[in-house]
Amino acid sequence: MQFQNILIPTDFSGSAEQAVQHALTLAAREQAQILLLHVLPSMAVPGTEDRRQATAEQWLRDRARQASGPVQTLVVWGEPAVEICRVARERQIDLIAMSTHGRTGRALDLIGSVADTVVRHAPCAVLIFRASLFAAAGR
């Protein structure tokens, strides 16, 4: 299976940073189009929205420069799992490549997992990079 359009969502965490790097490498091998996505939660402090969006956009542009091919960036507002799936559907994405924080058991039940929800509702294949693998590898 060849992937032509890869969505790489990030929350800017350490595990997400590692996943972005691995996903960019995969996209280069596949010669795929890349869309880097960050979802800002809607519960912002009034008056900080523009600054938060600009900061997120700059971070994505900085990561896009690390890619060997062209990368589009997108910042949207909303609930992360819902927006990731919506963007994947609208942009006809073949693969979502993202990290997980590795929560299990009660923590997963209480907090939920963006990655878990995306896996269950995505309109395409989903590749999950587990945070525990990065820690084990010393990365």
C-alpha cells in the first residue's frame, strides 16, 4: 500500500515531536504530500487566541522546514480527535501518523485518548508511534 497524503497531527509534546520526525521520514520514503496539523482547544483565555494561533503556526512552519519535500501546515480550533478525523476526511488523507502518550487503564478511562478515538473513527489508516518506544530507545 502506498500513501500519497499523510496527515501528521501534533500536540507539541516530546512524544509528538519524535513522532513528527519519524512520520516525516516515512513521508519522504513514500514521496507523499504532508499536512502538519495542530488543534487548539476551544477553551482559550479570551484575548489570547491570536497569539496562541500564531505560536502554533510558527512551530509548524519550523518543523515543515525539516522535511525533504513540500509540507502544508494547518492550525484549527476544536476537539483534537474530532478535528483530526474531519481534516483527514476533507483532505482525502491516506494515512494519519501520530503519537500516543501511552495512557492505559484508569488513566485512559478518565482522560480518554486522542489517539484511541482517532483509531476508532478515522476515515483512513492510522499509524501510532508509542511514546514508551521513544523513551526506551533513549530518544
